[in-house]
Amino acid sequence: MGFRFDVVGVGALNLDSIAPVSPAARSLLRGAVDWGAECRVGAATVDAAMRTVHAAAVRNAVGGSAYNTVAALARTGVGLRLGYVGVAGRLPVPGTPVAERLRKAGVDTALLREEPGELSGVCLSLVEDGERTLLVHPGANDRMAAHLEVEFDAVVEYLSAARIVHVTSFLDPRTPAVLADVLAAVRDRSPETVLTFDPGHVWAGTGGAPIAALATTADHVLLNERELRALGTTGDDTWAADRILRAGRPGRVVHVKRPAGVTTFTRSGPLLRARFHPQEALTADRVVDATGAGDVYAAGVLVALAGGGGTHLYDGVRLGMALARHKLLHLADAGHADFPGVVQAWRDFTTGPTSGRSPTDR
């Protein structure tokens, strides 16, 4: 089947504000948030938290998990055909609107709903010792369910024209069920389309039939260790991965991201297979910004999946780790200009290394 797109992202769109944790922020939010996780909060809470940090220490960037992945893909130099489905509101700071940013990056926005009269989502990332706590106000993203309902057939057609559809979370209660129906229709219409799913902390911990349906429909489920145990409803990694992989079509993969490497879980008949892909973890003093590193890992996996040509899953894991490691060394997307070089090192390694080094050894 010929595809119009290589990758289409589906996810929330936010203004990401990144700042170090201040004592005042800890005092303000004590008992109100789950530190180290993603938490939905009201606009007043985000505004109050923003006032506890020094303005000079805040870095603003457009983000959202799927946006981060698609933006990273656009910077790899691979030349993938990209699209995006979501709802873009008005940014609360001066700057280029989200839709225009995507188009300038070469991303198709035909099914991106623009709401210039409504505030965009806002995500304040409080960073401490390499760990980040996300305070999220969804804003215009809460209109996603209505967007999917009104444009259901058009969205299904659009996503069915993609080699890969990468889905990430929204925080309103209606979108998961509508999105699950959309992806089920995409699966029926285009069985060759690969579905990848990064639920994030909130969706992994929420549970319920729609989230389970999204995880079951996906060919690749990308999680950190905490999300694995939440989504698999057990503290044991193997049992949690097994619960996720019991249903769905053959060949599904669970990726579990850790600082020291990634474990991939697959099934072969009744047997669950786990493989650990190690890398040397960066020390906390070297990590400049952890926000979005998992999204950049996803971009590496998607490059391999979209490339075809016999590229093995494990090659994609290696590229994902290399890109994520490079991102950790830079604030926001400051290091993305180097991605073509990281990709080339990965290609050299997978086709026959000249230096004998893994592309993660950077």
C-alpha cells in the first residue's frame, strides 16, 4: 500500500515552560501534586507556580509529547513526510503560532484545528536533579474530542494514509474513548498502518476501558518504569508487560525506558521475551533538561520503523537512545540541530561501524 505520510502525530499542544524547582514552589505545591509525575492543574495553580521561580530561569518552548516527537523527526534530516492532528490554541507568550511552526517545519496541518481565541495548553516543567514534575493546564486541548467527532471520517482517512500513527495523551475525560474509536476504524481501514502509543503518566495511571483499548490496538507501547507498572497494574515488570501484550495482534512491542537503557518486551506464542539494551547513564550533573527525552526516544524508533528496508527494531531502539541521550545534554530543542549527525553515526553503526562505537557512546 502506498502511504501519503510516513508519520502522523496525534496529541496535545502546549506551551512548555521549563524551570528549576524553587523552595517557594515546593512550599506552594506540597501535598497538591505527585512529584516526578504529570499532574493536571488549573490555570491559577500554574500561574502561581510560575510566580515562584525567577523569570530569568524560565525557558518557554512549544511542546506536547506528540509535538516533541514530530518536531524531533523534522530535525533529523531523514526527509520523512509528516502530519499532525490536534487542537492549537493561542500561545500565552509572544511568538509564532503553533500551526505556523509546524508548517515551517514541513509538517502537514490539514487536520489541525486552530482556536486562536482560546488559550493553548500550558505545561510547567519543574526540574530537579534530572527529574521533572509536570503541571499541565489543558486549555484548547480539551476540544479534541469534539474535533474528532465532527471530523471523524476525515481523520480516519487522514490517519489511514500514514505508515505510522504516533498517539499521545490528552487530559480531558472524553478524548480517550473517541480516539479509541478512531484508531479502531483506522486499523480496519489500513491494517498495514503501524500504531505507536505513549500514554504518559496520567493515562497510564487512569486505566479504564478506553486506555486499555488504545494500548491493545497499538503495535508499540512506549513507557517509563513507573508507567509500565501503572498500566500493567502490577509492581513486577515482566507480569506488567505480559498483561499489556496478552491481547492485540501478533508482533506487538512494549518499550520500557530507564536511564541505564531500554527493555523491549515481545511475545512469541505463549512466551514473553525481554531484551535489555544498555547504555551508560548520564550523571545528574550532566543532565541539562530531561523534559521531552522520552519523546525524542520515540522519534528514533519511528525513524527506523518508517525507513523499512529490513531495519531491525533493535536498531531503532539504539537510535532512540542516542537521540534521547543527546537531547538530555541540551535545554529544550537546543541540540536538535545535531540530530542529522547522530542519525548518520547510527547508520554507520548499523551498516558496519567504522569506529566500533555504538551511537549511544557520546
